[in-house]
Amino acid sequence: MDLAYGPRYEALRAEVRDFLQSHHGRFPSAGASRAEVLAWQNLLLAHGYAARTIPSEFGGFGAVPDILESRIIAEEFTRAKAPAGLAGQGVSMLVPTLLEVGSEEQKRRWIQPTLTGEVIWCQGYSEPGAGSDLASLATGAVEDGDDFVINGQKIWTSTAAQADMIFCLVRTEAQAPKHAGISYLIFSMKTPGIEVRPLRTMTGHAEFNEVFFTDVRVPRTQIVGGRGEGWRVANTTLGHERGMLGDPNAAESRLAAIVELMREETSDGLRLADNPLLLDRLMRLQARVLAMKFNALRLVSARLSGEDALLAGLVVKLQGCELNHQLAALAIDALGELGVLYEGSPHLRSQGAWQQRYMFDLGLIIGGGTAQIQKNIIAERGLGMPREPKAAA
């Protein structure tokens, strides 16, 4: 059986491999400056290794979607342990949302500066009383002339302290059913009346924030998808968020890092990679990483062929976040007493990255839709099972 991709694809692989080899040693590290990260991002954009299929008029490379090209690029970047470019709320969530439902003006105004990292975004979704039941959000936007006037609060807002812009869900029709009265607005975080307060998590860092809105005026033209259509637009964004949180390439890179760790570290003179219990756990996790990788390829293939792969898409966030946490847990356990160390110890491995990931990834099992909610979605929308009974009022 010939499993070769063919001359055109192998030529692309050679091109990507040459590019990565020529820049080896110059990949931006975890502690790289913002200038270094943005320079790398722009280099990837120019070569088509980031934003490859986004139209060139919006700042992308403009290539035709090709499942094998995407796979080859991801494989080579993972193999070379090279950062794959910017991700996050702007690039991975808002950009594809605008491509699907944004106006032509919004696409031209926001996609390119988001791809290049000139504009940082945050997501204004969750509220103290609207987490898993997001449609219960209470932040209100009242029409006043050409503006909406926003009052309310958001919570668990990542990067709000650094963000230039926010895409935010607000209630514009107070009397409408809760899913029908929501609108999706984009506006500057420098708008008067916005206050950001950091929230320190169990990682020891303030990855999240509270955001308060007091008489914040936003032009009505800055709505995405139409007034009262925010729930539809929000679910478009959530779909892309779940794909980002369950990225199999990130899991594959993490698996490779654990393999390297277990080959280098020893316990009682024995390599961790030679410990049968740890090796068994590693192999089980490797199988799950491969399953996620091939599930992602199935989704890409389905999109290109117009097939329905609803269930395959619904499992991504649940499986990806739990898998990443279990990968970090293996690294922590493998390190033994070194695994319980945290900031400031001279004996830390990988600058404490595994401890940080273990704590942060536990939060991601909750964030972006809890594991319990994800299971309900899979059961009800994917498998057609009856809806979960609601408690009596």
C-alpha cells in the first residue's frame, strides 16, 4: 500500500521543513518579548503557515483549503517544536466568526490587525449569574440615539487587562425571551465607563478579570449579525472556542515534551521512560492524543465535503481539555517530589510549566462550558437523547 502524499504535498513538506530548519534556534520562547512574538507571526503570515486559508483581502494568505496541506504544516511545526503562531480569543474565535457572520466592513476593519497581533481582544460572555446558563445574562444595552448605553458586569474575562477590544454579549431587548433578546457588540476597552479588576486564580496569577460597565456608550453600528441575533453569533464563536481549547496539535506537542522529560529524568538511577507504570500511562495518553488528531482530520474532511460531523465536533472541547489536564498530571507524577514544587525553587523543571499547566487546565475543564454541560450537549444534540430534567421551581 502506497501511503505517500504525492509529489506536490511532499514538496510542501520539504518547504516547511526547510523554513523551520533555517529558523531553528530563533523560535520565540515562552518568555519572548511581544516584539519577537509579533515578528514571528508576521513571518508565518507571509509564508502561509498562519491564516493560510483566510482571504488575502483580509490579511490572510489566501490559499484554497486543503486538508493535507494543513496536516503537513501542523505535523512539521509539531515535529520541530516550533510555535504555530498567534491563537487566542481574537485570532481563533473572533476572526472565524467575522468571516462567517460579520459585515464586509467589519471583516476589512478588524481581521488583518487581529491576525498581525496589532489588536488584542477579550471575550465578554460570562457573568456572576450567567455561566453555564449563558442566555441568562443581565448586562443591558439601552438604545440612546445612535448609541447603545451599556451597564452591567462580566467575569472570568481572560486578557481583559491587556485587551484593546472586546466582543461582548448584551441584552438589548429586555422583554424578549432570554435567547432572543441578546446582541453581540464589539467595542474598545478604552471606552469611558469600563473598569477591569484582576482575579487571581490557584495558579498564583491573574489570568482572569472582572469587567464592570457603567454608562458605556457604543455606536449601534458596532453590532455583529444584527440586533437580537447575538445568541446565534455567540454560538458561532463558542464553536470556534471549543475547537481552540481542544486543539490536537497542542496536545501532541505536550505529549512530545513529556516523552523528552521522561527520557531525561531519572529516579533511583532508572530513566522515567523505563518505569513500566509511567510508560503504560504514557502509551494510553498517546493513544488518546492520536484519536483526537484523527478526529480533527475527520472534521476538516467533513467541512470540505459538506458532510455532517456534528457529534465529532461536539466531543472536541470535553476530550481535549480533560486530555491536556491528564497529560500535565502525568508529568507532575513522573517528577515525584519535584512535581510538587512551585515558583522560586532552584529544582524546578521546565521553569514550573507543568505545575502551571496542571492548575490552569483544571480551570479549562470548567471554562468555556463545564464538562457536565458538554456531556449534556453531546447527549442531547449529538445523540438525540431526551433533555436533562429541570428541577421544579
